Amino acid sequence: MSLHVETRVMDGLGTTAKAIVATTEKDWKLMQDIMFRATNLWPDAPPQVKRLSDVVTNGKVLQDYGPDQEN
């Protein structure tokens, strides 16, 4: 499997981001399936998670989920 997590580091700032990387089409399809299943099992997911799931599974946000929620 070529799904992996990359840690992005900037000089003087340390860790600035983490990214899940799919390097094959098969792994991208797996990532889409993971997002689809996870968000369908989480009906009260925050709007930002629902938008991310739409983008990963459909290539665009499908509806207005409202403003982002604070953690």
C-alpha cells in the first residue's frame, strides 16, 4: 500500500502540516472509500469534515453545511 502520512516542517517553525498521501490510483480509491464510510457513520460530523469528504469522494462540495465549528 502506498498510502502514507507526510510531516511538513518549515525552518524556524517546526511542524506546519501533516498530509495523507496516496501515490497510486488504487490507494486514492481506498482513501475515497475510507472518507465515504467514515462520514456516513458520523452523522453529526462538523461541517468542515463533511466538506472535505465531499471533495475527496466527489471532487467538489455538494451542499452548504454551514460555518466551520470550533474544536
